[in-house]
Amino acid sequence: MPSTFDIWMSAARPKTLWAAVAPVLMACAMAWRDGVFHPLAAGLALLTAMLLQVATNFCNDYADFAKGTDTAERTGPVRATAAGWVTPAAMKRATILTFALAALCALYLIMRGGWVLAVLMAASIASGALYTAGPKPLGYLGLGDLFVFIFFGPVAVAGTYYVQALRFSEAAAVAGFAPGLLSVAILVVNNLRDREGDARNGKKTLAVRFGPTFARVQYTACLIGASLVPLLLMRYYGAPPNILTAGLVFVAGLSALRTIWSTEDGFRLNALLAQTARLLLLFAGLFAVGYVL
């Protein structure tokens, strides 16, 4: 039996937090170059994004157990509720509390950004909660990929830029395509690994609907698409040439492509999940450095 701290850290899934950090980092670099960087707004945007991610993870832990999707047979990391480490009621309370903390952190952002930020925050909470909860969860309908792309991509980057500059940036929205696509790639690995169990429990992810080959093509397309975003920004939005180094994520991801096209082994896909998260962080870091320099 792990310690209480270890249990809740595991339930928070800290390795997934890079999906929340990456778009904020990119937006801050763009705001810095444009002379509109706002430290307080940027810091609260980062904290809000991370709390939303943790709350969504808690909600997934609770809802997937309640729906019978998470069982002892799954090959992914242990889920706290399914393992009996946390009661469903406690996980539900933790979900509500963490969403509330995210909303509290966002109050300053809403006061600064107005109704636009209020709408984005409400939509983000609803998307996180309804991903696996509710009568028709987004993830169970095969809509998870679309919502992950939107909220971890254009919404996250353009929203973080907006709360600093107080104006919309089309370039920031386009830049958001890259972390959105790489976050979808993370989800694709997860869905490919869990495909058989999801199919038995009525969770109709795209990997379940269209099969493993589709999932592999989707992963490949996400990696290629993300690597091309810096080129689009430089060509059409006057971004500095240094951001082209972020496109090297495709080269760094060649081993990941070999893995996804060669195996359905759950343990190897778990390692690929972590590797894809590192590719997202690598892209965001190279992009930010390239934009600032």
C-alpha cells in the first residue's frame, strides 16, 4: 500500500502536466518578444492550466472506474480508485475541489481579460469534467482527440497570450496547433494501448472505431504536422527563423515512430507515452528559446 502522498501524486499523473505547461511556455515566449509579457498573468495562467489538468485526471480516475473501464486487467499505470487506494467518494471530492481551486486562480485572469476569459475558463472546466463523466462522455464518443487538440492547442496558447497582451493573436492561435497535435499524439498512444479494454466497455475512441493502423497514421500525422508549424509561422507571420529548430522534434521522434508502428505491447506503449510527452516539452522549449532569441 503506497503512502497517502504517493497515492495522490500518482492520481494527479504528474507526467501529463507537460501538456499543460508547454502551451503556456510558448505563449509567454511570444508575449516576451512582442513586449507584452505580464509575469503575474503568465504565472496564474500556468497554475490554472496545471490545476485543470490535475482535476481532469482526478475526474478520469473516478469516472472510468465508475463506468467499469478501469479494471485490474488494464496495462496502463495503476489508477487509484480502481486499485482501491482511494474511495470513489473521496476522488469525486478531490475532483470538485481541484476544479474549484483552478477557478479561484483564474479570477484575476477573468478580471483582467473580461468575459472572453470567463467563457474560456467555463469551457475548459466543462471539457475536463465531461471528457469521461456525464451520460455521454466526450472520450467515450470518440471526440476526445478533437477537444484535446482545441484546449491544449490554440485555446491554451492564444488564451495565455491574450491574458497578457489583452488582444487576440492569430499567430499565437496558429502556434497552438503544434502542442495541440502533440497532445493528441499522447492521447493516441493511450488509446492504442487501451483499445481492447475500451472496446469491451463501450469506450469508442478513434482507435476502437477505426483500428490500430488508423491510430498509427494519426500519431505520425500529428508528429509531422507539429514539426511544420514553425515553418508556417515564419513564412506567414514573421516569426524569427530560430524557431525552425523546434521542427527538429520530428527527427527526435523517429524512434517513437518506429515503436508505434512495431508494437501493441502495453508496457512498450507506456514508455512511448512518456517519450511523446518529452517530445512535446522539447518542442515547447526549442520554440520558446528560438522565439526569445
